[in-house]
Amino acid sequence: MRMNLKTTISGLIVLLTAAALTACNKDAAPARNAAEGKDTIAIDPLPKVLYIIIDGGRGESVNKIAPANLMTLKANAIYSWNSLTDTLGVQAASWAGMLTGVGGSRHQVINNDFSGNNLAAFPPFTKLVKSRLPEYPIRFFGASKSLLSNLSTGSDKAVAFENDDPAVKNAVLAALAEDTAGLIIAQFGSVNAAGAAYGYDASVPQYRDAVGVLDGYVGEMLGKLRARKGFAGEKWLVVVTSSMGGNYPVDPQADDNSIFSKPLFNTFTIVYSPTFKPLFLDRPFNGTKFSGSAVRLFGKENAIFATVPGAIEEYNFGDTTSFTVELNIKVNKRSDGSYNYTYPSVFSKRATFTSGVPGWLIFLENNFWQVNFGQVGKGNVQAKGAVIGDGKWHNIAVTVLGRGGKRYVRTFTDGKFGEEKEITGQGNINSPAPLTMGRIPGSDNIPADVYMAEVRIFKTAIPDSVIARDAGSIRVGDDHPYLDYLLGYWPATDGAGSVFRDKSPLRRDFVLQGSPTGKYTWVPFSTILNPPAVSNLESLVPAGKDLPLLLLTWLNITPEPGWQLEGRVWLTGLTGVK
């Protein structure tokens, strides 16, 4: 049999249609099509399902907590700690997706009171099961009356134990003791209650304890399932998943500008069967991993800064020469908790940041950056960059170029164009001052506090397209199209010593200054640099609306086109299949 493969960031993941999955499950009964009429389990026993929904189970936090019973399932499961919920961020909408198999544009559950819904047209999958298998037993127990009132259609028994997870667990244990157990759905709310009250993070004791208690319930349910008299001859699928995560502050260094950096939408999904080979669906990577050790450049009277001594003329560009400066920078918070700075220089070829002093410099203003050009007897001309005061690493770039007999400066932040200004009138911008990273005198009432790395200077104006491409680059490779114009390349992540080594042919090192001992602290960092906003990353991990199609497929029910299910089936290999 040929299977369609789709390559993802996580690797090769097999994505099969419902019919293909049924064909691959050699032990399963034939698929039940509408044309065959309504089947009965007396004639053809069906596989069984335990579907456990945990509200508020933020996937990454649950993974860090590593609850014992959930972790034991991984050896025979398709699982992800970065699956996703409905992006409306509404609890009822998340439940609806997990039980109807369609998104909000179809089921129209957009409020927690279920008002204005379209569930008549897109009912819960339990009703679809009953339309094919009227005798198949379905039990639904939950800690939310609103959930059971709106999304349990088709269940033979649906009981709500409002805010009472132990009662839900006991009802599931009783249902698992029944010889005729078929599809059992359980919804729990205590983890979400703990997260809402104290925080949805593994570091929060109350949240960690709530996850541990719920994991104990999972252990009891699994134990009861495995103790069934006919368990060895039954075909069980166990799905343990969360309906939503919960809002919680994200470390700026871990924010990749994607939906995966939004804890509210971060769920976990474990699809377990004793015959499954493990398949881990990792968080898709977005951006460039950037790590190393850098020196904090800060202070005023006793500032820590760096200069390139004895290399004055190499970085003077007169009144016509084109050049480019690129660097990565992280602005640190001030003591008042803000990122608002008043004009301190962070990178320069200029003696002071004073009007009438020739040269150029990059400086901070409030929470953004600018580049400034000075000249004797003339005012400053400056071009604005974008906001970089947010605790994240950013790539900034300045190009100076000639066009039509005039000279211009252009700014870029994370590869995006900012502003262009004409600087023809500034004339010759040569300066006798050394190239400097960090403080120079003048205009620094609030001195800068930054880290810098991946500093590059080219004696040409790099095109916009290359600036955009290199914004996420962490090295200047031999294949760089403007390598011949490279005047300096300082990764500045050396990790030890008192210099930033120049990797360009000029070998002009930056020398650190300001420490009374001559020693400098190199601070380790790890971040995601210049992450682009990617719209399709969510398709690379399971979503709540995938689960109804998966469960129908496990029950050998081929969906009708009119059901318009939107989910996809994630399949791993099988073990022990004859």
C-alpha cells in the first residue's frame, strides 16, 4: 500500500486519510460506510476508546512536571507537549473543536454560554457515531454542566458533576468495570482552577500539585482499564489531552513570535494504544537559535566598553564611500523596570555625542534606536530604527549609499526597512575617534545597558534583500555575496578574556575597557534570533479538532463528506500486528 508522506520541521510524519488509516490497521474491522447501513457491535465488535480531557493543562508545563502516569504512556503513543487549542481562547470553543471536529467558523461556539452556536449543523462526533452504530455504548462524564448540556448529544449516559473531579473519576472507573464499555469521555476542571488561581506554570506549587492529583486519577483509570477481564483481547485507544493551556508570562528569550509562544493555546496530546510505536511531535522551530556568552556593556563614570585601537582610518568613510553596519543587540531593563533610555550611544565612530562633532553613532532613544551623523558647524541628522527595548535580541543594520549624486542613510530592524534620510550635507564624516562598542561621552543622562554580538562592517551598501536574509544569520560564511567588502566581523561571544576577536582578514580586535581588575564577566545566553511570523506552523502539530476524526477512524467509521470534518489523522507504526 502506498502512503502519502508530508515532510515537516519535526521530521517525516505520516498523515493519512481516515480510509488509509483503517486499511493500515490490520486487526481492525472493515470501515463502516453509510451505504452499508447501520452496523451492530454484536456482529462485529469494535475497538474501544477512553477519551480524557483536562482543562488548563498547559503542555510545556505538564511536560516539565513530568507526571508519572502520563509519562509511562509515551512508549506506545503519538504525543506532543505543543499541540494547540482553538485560537479564540474561549473554553467552550475549545471543547467544541475537540468534540465536533470542526473549527469555530463552522460550529460557531464563540462564547462560553454557547449562544449563537451552529451545533445542529455540526454536532458532536458522539452523535455521528450513533448514526452509524446505534447500539455502541457511549458514556460521557464531566465537571462542567455547560459542556455536557451542549456537547454530549448521542451519549447513552451523560452526567455532569459540577466542579467535582473525584466524582468524574469514580464514574469513569464504574464505566470501565462494565463488560459493554465502548466509548468513555471524561472532562476534568481542577487543573484549570488551580492555574486560574495561582498560575499555569510548573514552577507554581499549587498548579504542580493539581497536575499530580489529576495524574493520579489517570493512573487509577488506566489500572481499571487494564484490569478488565477481556482486556488482552480488546483494542483500546486512550487519548489524554488538554482543552486549553493558560495565560502566563513568557521569557522574552524563548518567544519565537509564533502561536507556540502563547501559553493560552499550548496544550498536550497523548494518543496511546499498546500496539503503537512511539512518535513524538516536537514544537516546530521558528527562527535562528543564537547562543553563546557576551559581555554586558553598561555604566557611565566606570563604564564597560570596547574600542578598536590603532585602526582609525580603516573605519573612516569620508563623504562618498558606501558602507554597512550590522549587529545584534539586547537592551536590558533599567532599574525602574523600563526600557526607556535618553540618547546613550551604543556603537560609534565619533569622539562625543555632542552637536558639531563629526562622525556617526547608533544610540537609544526611549525604547527604540536611531543612527546619528554629526559635522562641525552643522546640526545632527538622524534616521530612526524600530523598537528594540523589550528584553529580546534584535538585529539592527545601517546602510549608507550614494544615489543620484546624493548620499543617504537607511535603517533596518530585524531585516525590516525603517527610515531613509539624506545626509549629503553632512559632508566628510571622518572622525579621529576609534570604533567603539558602548559608551562615549555626551548625551547619556541615562547610560546604556546592553549586550552586543555578531557585529559586521562592510565597505559597501548591502542590498535590502541581503540585509533581510542576514538578520537571522549568526555568522558571515564563505558564501556571503559581499565577503570581499568585509572590513570587520566580531562575533563578540568569545566567552573569556578581554577582547572581541575580529574574524575578518583585517584582524582588528575590539579591546574591552573599564574594569579596574582587567577582567570581564562573560554572561551565557540562549535565544531565538529574528523569528519571522509564520502562518502555517500550527499545521505541524495536533490540534483539538483533529481528535474526532481520529476517534471515528479508530472505530472504523468512514466520515461522510457532508460532515465536513476538518481534522487530520496522525499515525505511527504498529507493533505486534500479525
